[in-house]
Amino acid sequence: MTITRRFLLTLSVIAAAPAFAAPPPGDPVRGQRLYQSCMGCHSLDENDVGPMHRGVVGRKAGTVSDYAYSSALKASGLTWDATTLDRWLSNPQALVPGSKMYFSIAQPQDRADLIAYLAGQKPK
Ligand code: HEC
């Protein structure tokens, strides 16, 4: 009995560990709904207050032509992938001091869902 319980406890510790290390898998359908919170400033295909987003996953930061980025983001040297986008959406100013996006998403699951949605918006 004790052995079984100890075994189960060990198993649950192993199962819980990756949840802290890796971001949760994203749900693009939920991400599409959450994207409405970005649409005050962004759209997929047109520059607005923020740059257009289509193709953003895999793109170098600050490289949409005809959009006036902050010099901080242009000089960041970042490429947008799941990790950099997660950090950007948590706190843009912490990732790129001097950048001009003042908006963040507190919940890791919401960020993962948004990133999964954006990853599906391939360049036309
Ligand atoms: C209040 C306006 C505002 C909102 C809301 C907003 N952003 Fe932004 N975003 C900006 C601005 C402004 C920039 C340009 C930052 C710079 O040049 O420093 C930007 C830049 C970005 C970039 C960098 C793109 C590139 O081409 O390098 C990404 C990615 C991004 N935003 C994602 C999002 C997502 C996802 C959301 C919704 C969860 C969101 N933003 C909500 C204003 C906003």
C-alpha cells in the first residue's frame, strides 16, 4: 500500500514537472477569439497602430516595410518564434526596453493560444 502510494506520488511529480518548464500547447481556435484584444491596434494584413501580423511567426522583428517601428525593436535582433512571442506578450518592455507596444497578456495559456493562431496565418 505504502509502496503503491509512493510510486503514484513519484509519478505525479514527474507528470507535473514539464508543465512548469515548457509553455502549454496552444489552441488556435481559442487564439482567434483572443486575437480580438489585439485588433484595437493590429490586423493581419494592414499596418495600423501596430504592424500587420500575417507571417509574423518566423519573421525578424521590426521588418514590415512601411511601418514606423521604434528603433529599439528594429535593433532587437529578435526573430519571432513561440519563445520570443511568449516573452513579448508577457511584457514587451521587459523583452525590448524602449519598444512602443503597451499591452500584455497575463495568462500563459492565453499567450500560447494566441501564438498558435498567429502561427497559422501564413504569408499569402
Ligand atoms: C495598444 C496597442 C496595441 C495592442 C492592443 C497590441 N499591440 Fe502589438 N504592437 C503595438 C505597437 C505600437 C507595436 C510596435 C512596437 C515597436 O515598434 O516597438 C506592436 C508590435 C507587435 C509585434 C512585433 C511585430 C513585428 O513586426 O516585429 C507583435 C508580434 C505584436 N505586436 C503582437 C501583438 C499581439 C499578439 C497582440 C494582442 C495580444 C498585440 N500585439 C496587441 C501595439 C499594440
